[in-house]
Amino acid sequence: MDHSKEMVRLAYEALSDKKGEDIRIIDISQVSVLADYFIIANGSSENQVKALVDNVEEYLHKGGYEVKQREGQGLGNWVLLDFGDLIVHVFDRENRLFYDLERIWSDGRTVEIESL
């Protein structure tokens, strides 16, 4: 099984489970060496952002994947979780609109969870 896709599925499930908003999967494997996939989601509050982040870490940990790098944890407005082949971005609504990663990474290919 493709580990990248398994990580994406776990992270997507974790975000969905905590009612993450507008969850997007972007395949960046052809445009960047950073990772194979980005997942971008947002929460409606600082507490929800933290709950989303905690749930992603828990689901992936149970799947055998450890976070390699975490940024923005204390802020509650944008947290980045780097799992190697997968990078998860969890924003609050305002910062998601401000940073607009979907536009920045528009060379990547948007993927539906059902296709993984």
C-alpha cells in the first residue's frame, strides 16, 4: 500500500471526525520535493483548530506515522504538521483566506478522497 495515500486517508478521516471545514487534498508530488500531498482545512475557532490538530496527530500516530515537524502549535490560527510525504495545514477561517494556499499551490492537482 502507498504510505502517502494511507496518511492522507487517516488525516482526512481525523479532520472530518472533528468537523474540519473545507478539507482540500492537493497532490504536489509533480511540482515539489517538499511532500507528495498537502491537506488544507480550517476550524471555526482556536479550540477547534487545536482539536483538529490533536486528532490528526492521534490518528496518524495510531497508524504508525510520527510528526516530523510541527509549527504554529501555540497560536491556534495556523498549524502545520509535517509527516514527510504529507503536510497538513490547519487554519482558522481568517488566516486560511489570507494565506490562500490553494492559489499558491494551484500547480498541484486537487484530489478527491474517494480517488485515494
